Amino acid sequence: MTTLSIPVSGDLEKFIERMVRDGKGSNKADVVRRALKQYEENEAVRIILQAQSEPTLRGDLRDLMRKIK
């Protein structure tokens, strides 16, 4: 596991400390790891939803090329 040292604003530090007090993580690092994991999952969902809204090409390639031109 790699250790990162990053500056955070005072407001973010207070928020992280509150999350620890509220039991959202066992310590500050755990809260940040959980937040990053949640962000990663949200990005995966966003990518899937975006892919679902993309048009799907079906049919004969020549017909599709004529439609594009």
C-alpha cells in the first residue's frame, strides 16, 4: 500500500474528523479511502450510463455508411 500526503482545507479536515466521530471510518485515512472508493464506483456507474445512451450501430455496414454520409 502506498502512502500519500496531500494538503486539505480546514473545512475538509473538519468534515473528515466528523465522519470519524460519526463512525463512517475508523480513522481519517479510512474515511478518505472510503470516499475515494465511493468516487471510483460512482465513476464506473457514470461510464456505464453514458455507454447505454450511446447509439448502437446495427445492420449492414454498407447501409450504415450511406446513412452516415
